[in-house]
Amino acid sequence: MTTSLVDRAVVYLAYNPGITPQGGGLPGLSVLKSVVNSINLFGIIAVVGALAVSLGVWAWGHHSGGHQAEANGKKGATVAAGAALGLGAANGIVAFFSSLGSQIH
């Protein structure tokens, strides 16, 4: 009895290779974690600076009557706040979707 191409594709796609994330398998994992933590800290510090500049531009534009500067300051403050939210939640977002993905069978 021969199997059709569709049946073979379903069996191939349903195959579980049994791979799960595991720490300690490769050398340098602690160094990589340290580098990523440093990048995240650098990003947060940059966002604090961007927020300060954006709030300054917003205030300057408001008090000088520069509507374009005021609007750009508001946009910059909103983007900086969103970036801070993303940087702070990055680990949780990845953990959430990783656990969600591991539930797919």
C-alpha cells in the first residue's frame, strides 16, 4: 500500500524532534547573558536621555509657540515611553511566547 504525498507531509510535520531549550550546553552562555543584559541596560539609559530631550523639546515648543516642535516632542516622548516599556518587558514577552510555543503539539 502506497502513501500519498499529503499523508507523508502530515507525518513529517507531526514529527517531534524532542528538542527543548537547555542551559549549560554551550560554553560562553554566561558571557552572552552578560552582553545581552548590558545591551538592555544601554538601551534603557539611551531611552532616559531620549525622553529627557523629547520632554524638553515639547516644553520649549509649547512655550515658544512652535507647534511643530511641540508635536515632535510629544511624539518623541511617546516613542521613548514605548521603548522603555518594550525594554523592560522584553524578558517577559520572550518567556511568554516561548512557553506558549512549547504548548503547540
